[in-house]
Amino acid sequence: MWARDELLKTIWHAFMALDVDRRGKVSKSQLKVLSHSLCTVMKVPHDPVALEKHFKDDDEGPVSNNGYMPYLNRFILDKVHEDFDVLEFSRMCWTLCYRKNMTTRHLLISTDDAFKVWCIFNFLAEGSYPLVIIAEEIEYLLRKLMEAMGSSWRDENFADYKLQQDVQNYLNAWELIELVGMGQFSKGLIRQTLSMGINEVFQELILDVLKQGYMMKKGQKRKNWAERWFVLRPNSLSYYLSEDLADNKGDMCVDSNSSVESLPDREGKRCLFVVKCADRSLEISASDKKKKQEWIQAIQTCIQLLRLGLPSPHREAQLRRRELRQRQHGQHDELEERMKQLQTANENKQRTLEAMRKKMEEAAAQATVEEHRRKQTQTDLQDRYRLDLEREKLVRQQMEEQVAQKSSELEQYLQRVRELEDMYHRLEDALEDERQAKQDEEVMHKLQASLLEEEAAKRAELEEIQLQQQRALSRTQAEKEELVAERLAKEKELQAAMMHLERVESERQGALQQYQVVSLKLERATNKTKTWKDKVAKHEGLVRLIQPGHKGPQRITNWGPASFTDAELECRKKSWQERKNQEAQAQ
């Protein structure tokens, strides 16, 4: 349910749009139409008879004895029990008022964006009428808008703007729309960026959207995984088919008994967590660990706020800002009241002194005889009252010093508040830097893990290659040993053959020497035989019988010429060679 004061702010715009003369009076026919429209969008049964009884026109025209606010509270707002579409209610009031108060000729935003700024104005406006938004809330809105657009906030720009607004330190709804729509604080940004920033701030402040984004969910019946656009509000978790929020696929009611837990990775899904409510539970898979932790933290924050009975974070922040301003106004009013009291006391003292002076003058005129005594008495009284006056002046100076001290303390307090807000923003920036550093560190850890896995795979591959090389080396070593043994055996055979060759060479040398000796002996014998034959031929030439000789060449041997034939000589050579071979083999 929405607070009544927020609903009244929206209705006030519609009522003022119907007030043509700006006198706070609207005709009965227009009030009937407004009341019927309000009852329709707020789902309240409309009672035209009650409206006729309430507005008893005793004067001509649209003047009524009973105001519209009592009727609105009694017959409409008190009967709102069930939840209704607040956006439809706001658009109905917006339709009645925006055409009469806003011009879109020079604005950079659309009518829909202007409507969202108007809703934000109603949320941030003060509770007094006519509705205005003060400078602190304007700065708060512009800060959030710049953050949503991803741009940096500059305090000096807003300080220059406040200097331009020298007298007026507040804006109404249409002036705020013009301030945002003219792009004074969003220079350099395109219209789409400004529209997206307004929409994000509208969803956070008006629709109570604490977090939204795409995630995977597990089905309840078919157990399949599907991607959905999730929206987290203070008391519900909804998911849609897409981010345009057109097709609602389901809602989960989040209460103080709900819980959220992290789950280990399984079924091929990572970054899992489960949200448990009274009637069901929902398993969700985020895109990364950072998104998972952010969603878990946001849901836990909602549950904690529900357990403590606190409103949404931005509404609580708005209440704290209003309480702080009320305390500051209270202190300022208290100082002003004390100043007035001091001034009143001083004036009373002055009047008392003036009255006493007149009495003294009258006494002096009436009693001439007692002039000396009266003069003395007057002098004493003047001295006494002079001392009183000096005391009063001293007290006044002390009070003025106290007022100045209180003013300086108030200025210091405001300075401390600004410093605390600045420290808070710096702390948010530091936390964002820390989250970014953690994300970078996690990416580096993942990269190192992948490098380690790749290195382990390479190492295993190298070990396998080394084992293969060792097996090849072992086979090569065995083959080498076999070759060495074979080479040694061949070397032994070669040495034996060399030794045999040497023996054969030595035998050949011996046989050659023997042949030379035999040849020498044969030559000597031949010479000796020839000598003897010559002698025999000389002494016995006539004794020998003459026989026919052989036609071929004659052989000269130890027994003379033609002692054996060529065939016999060949046979003897063969028998001699065979004998030599047998002797060599025997050795």
C-alpha cells in the first residue's frame, strides 16, 4: 500500500489543473469527474449521492462550504483496501495537468520521460503545499541521474546553478522537468542516454526496483533451464520473458521467513543459488560469480529489511534526509525564538528605564525642598540603573556571542554533513574499485589456472615423448650392443683371416724361397748336365742311335731333354699343388 501523503501529492496536481482561476476552487461537475476517475483507477466504489450530500452549494458558482479534502479522505482514500495500479493512477492525474503546465518545444526528453520526472518530483517533494522540491533533493536527484547515465558528478556545476537561483531555493514540478529536459547537467550526452538514466531512476525510486537483470532459472515441472529477466522489489521477486516487462512469467513473495542460499555447480550450470519462500523455491544460475554475489546480497538485504519492519532503502534514506532537515530547521527556529526573547527582554528593560526616568523628573518638579536629597537619590538611582544597563548590555553581548557561536556551530555541522556525504561517496567509489580489483584478480586466477592446466598437459605430453625416446634409446642400445657383438665377432674372424693370410703369405714366401733354391739347383744341374752332355756328345757322338725327334719344343730336366712329356709335367704340378694345400690346411 502506498502512503496517503504520496497519493495526495499526485491528486493535488490534478485538482490544481482544474482550478482555472487559481483560487483553490473547482466546479462541482469537474469534481464529480475527478472523483469518478479516482474511484475507477483506485478500485473504490463510486457514490455520487455522497458527493452531492457533501457539496452543498450555498453560494453561486463553484464555491462549496465543505472542502474537497474531507470528502477525498472519507469517501475515497479511507476505502482503498486492495492493491491498485499506481502507474495508471499517476497517469490519470498526469493527463489532467501536464498539457496546461508544460511545453515540450525546447525539451530534450519525451512526454513519457517527463511523466517519470513528474512522478519522481512527487516522491521527493516536501509535504507542504504548494508542492516544491528543495535544493538538497534536487542535488540528490541529479546525482542519481548522472550515476545512472554513467557520467561523473561535479559539485561546482550545481554550486553555479544555486548561485543563479539567488532567491528561489526550490522548484516546482514543471521547473524540475524543464531543468532535466533542457540538459543543463547532461551536456554531451545523447537523448537515449538521458532517457535510459531517467527510466533507471524512476524504476528505483517509484517502482521500488532494487535490482534487475537476465539470469537462468530452473523450471518447476519440466526441470528445464530458461533465460528470464528478473526484477527484485522489497517484497517480491518477479521474472519476465524480456526486459520490457510485458510478459510476466511468475512472482515469488519475499517475506521475513524467506532465505537465499548458494549452491555448488552441477548439471552443467555454474554460479547457482536458490531462493526459498513459504510456498516454493527457485533455483537460479547467474552469469558470473560477481552477479551471483550481488543478487544474493540484494535478496538478503530485502529479507533483513522485512524482518526489521523497515521500508525500501531509498525510502528510508529519504526519511533520514527529512529528519535531518527537520532537526536543522528546529535548531534554527529555536535560535530565532531565543533571539526574539532576548530582544523582548531588552525592550522591556528599556521601557522600564524610561518610565522610571519620567517618575524621577516628576518627583524633582514636585519636591523642590528635597532637591538635594532627590538629586542624590536620583544620582544613586541613575548609577544603579546604569550598572543594570551595563549588565544588560553585557548579557546582550554574551547572548549575541552565543548566537554567533551557535551559527558557526550550525555551519560547522552542515560542513560535517557535507564531508560525511563526500566520504560516503568516496567509500562507494573505493568499494567499487575493490570489487573491480577482485574481479580482475579472479580473472587472473582463472587465467593462471588455465595456464597451469595447459602447462600440465604439455608436461604430460613431454613425459610421454621422453618415455618414447627412452624406449627408442633402449631399443637402439640393444641394437648397438648386437652390432658391437657382431662387429667384434667379425673383427675376430677378420683377425683369424689375417693371421691365416699371414701364414699363407709366410708359406708362400717359404715356398718361393724353396722355389728359388730349387730353381738355382735346377739351373746348376742343367748347366752341369749340359756340360756333361757336351762332353759325352764330343766323345760319344757316334755311339747314340739316331731316332726321329718330337716336333714340339723339348723339355730340359735333370734327366736330360725329353725325359717326360707336357701332360706328365702338368700332372706332377697338380699333385704337388694338392699336397701343398693339404699341408696348409693341416697347419
